[in-house]
Amino acid sequence: MSRYEVYATRFDNPAIVDELVPARGLSFSLPLNDHGECTFTSTVEPGLSMWRPTLALPLSGVLVARDGVPWWDGVLVAEQQSGPRSFSFTAREWGWFLEEKIAASPHQWPTLTNDHQIFRDLIDDAQAVAGQNLMIDTGSSLGASSSVKTDLTAWAKTTVGKEFRKLGEAAGGPDWYISIGGTLDNPVRQLYLADRHGHIDPQAVLEYVEATVPADAPDQPAKVALLGDLFPGPAPRVPDRRAGGNVIALGRSRQLGEAATAVVATGAGQEKAQLRKTATASALLAAGWPRMTSFVDDSTVQQADTLLRNARAELAKRSGIATAYSLVTLDPEAGEVTSADWTNTPRGSNVQAVLDTDVYGGDQPVGGADGFTTRCINTVVRVPDSGTAQVEWQVADVLEVQ
């Protein structure tokens, strides 16, 4: 099985500190367009406290390596004594520090500036200030979109992360995350920017087979799975393998909050003179769905055709039920070739999910014989104190209309 190690770093230097941190119960996440989190506990054995000073707020960072390769890096944000000689630690990827602790520096941009350039300017300007250099390499990429960015003044009350998050959330904004590259001898903190991160064609196939023939070998005793985020309450007991498929557990959540069968877009004007256009999901209403109305304010739009297009675009995002899946696989062994290898699935990649179960009703497998393609927006790796690590794939909402 793969070997995971935890090291301490400094906020102003990604190089690892000599002492290895004796981490247990390690868990770390790799989200897209957000900041991952890492948690673990450590015990200070009598006479072996030399590593303890390396984890100190607010100076320290945390680096996680898998089989000698850096995979996760962030700032230590919390520690709590959980026993006489035990401590619990929490770290967040460095983007969190830029969003919560680093003020945005004044900057003036040309009328139309590439989104990637604005992103880099925000971070580079901040890192030029004494005490704020996190040693993040921002690269030199350019994207397809450009924006009219409001200049940042010296009296602006905002942070670097809040500004680049708004840029990413705008229509056509870039995908982003801040992570670690390089080697253990020379780790590099890196800003990853792209118009769209990850593989378009699914490289990973996640297959859940609920009803299977017995495996050739007797089943091993069930183990306690680290699935606290997947199922609330006490951790369920699930097998660490199945007779078919590579997904050992799955969960699904559905939300009505964003659903609509009618969207009313309001444009320029007031009261009776206000421009209004409505887009309706006629097929869903004819199938017996309730009429659920959502409103969109486009007060700057003065053309009826433009307003109707906006209403239809919003309806396309809402005419169904948002459905999210979490799929749990086992961490592949070193050198193992598998269709569920998270290490070869960059953040934001499309994956193919084949869920052979009738628990949800409808098609079996869900979505048809070949399953469905969806986007992985977060990967959570949970490393037990003994045994194989479990990997939770959190996939983007799928709008289902059945």
C-alpha cells in the first residue's frame, strides 16, 4: 500500500523541515475552485518531542507526500490538545490564507485585461509586500476571457482571495487552485489556472455493483470506514472490497432549492413599464411537475430578445433536480493500473459513473447501460492508521429530470 508522510514547512519557504511529523488519522481534500483542508492527530512520545516546535502558529505550513511525491500543501490554521500528550491539527491550502489574511494591494488595470493576468497581478502584488511572500509561483498562462476589472484603491477593504474568487465565479471565469509541485527536495507552491481544468474525456470509471456473485476468496471482516462526511452519525461498517466494481460505498443527495419550471427575467423600466420575459419548461409541466418560478434581475437589458435568451439560459440550469454523488474507492497500490486512480485524475476532470443499483428507482445502472459522465469537483483522501486509504470522489451536481 502507498506510504503517506506529513512534514512541516514555513509560510515563507515551501522547503520541508527536517523532522517528520508522526501523523495519524490523516485526511486531506483536493477541491476545484476552493481551498482544500488537511486534518491529522499526533502524539508527543516521551523523549521524542523534537518535531513539536516545527508546527507553530502562525509560522508553519504542512506538506503531505505520497510515496515520496508532494501532493498537498497548506498553512496550519488550528491546533487543539486532544489528550495528555496528543494534539489535533488542521491546515488549509494557501489560497485560504490569501482569502482570509492578505489584503489586496492597489492596482490599476487597462480597460480590458486577460482574466489570468488579473489573477496573477492580485497574488504577485500581495507577495511583493514584506511579510506576505508565500512563495507561490503564479506562472504565465493566458486564458480565453478578458474582463473590465475595477481598479483597486489604497482604501479598498478587500483581500486577495476575495477578489480572485469573484473573478473565477464570473461568467467565463477561469478554474483555479493553489497546490504543490516539484519534489520533496525542491517543493514548489504553484497557482494552477486554466479556462477549464481536468480531462474532458473521462479517464476514470467509477463502477458500483450492488448485487454481485460471491468473490472467489472469502470476504474479509468488515472494517470501519472513514465516511463521516458521507453518512451523518456513527461511521457505517462497509466491506473493503466488493465482488464487482471498484466503488465500495456511495451516497446521493438531491436538492429542490435551485429547481424551477419557469424563469421570469426582468429588464429595464419600472412597474408596468418594466420589460419582462418568461421562459417555461413546458415538457416538465406537461409531465405533471409543479410550476416553480424563479426570478432573474437583468435591469440593464433593454432588448426583449436578449432578455428572453437570458431567461432561457437560466431555465436550462434549473429545469431539473440538482443531484450530487459521493463515490468511495480504495487507494491504488504503488504501480497498480486501475480505472479509479485519483493520482492520474487532475482536479476538475470528467469521470464516468456506472452505478448498478435499483435503490434510486429508474434506470439500472443509473443513467443507462453506460452510466453517466460528470465532473469531479473534489477528492478526499482518508488514510487510516493501518490498512488501505479510502478515496472519496465528490462529483458535480447532475440535473436529473426523471
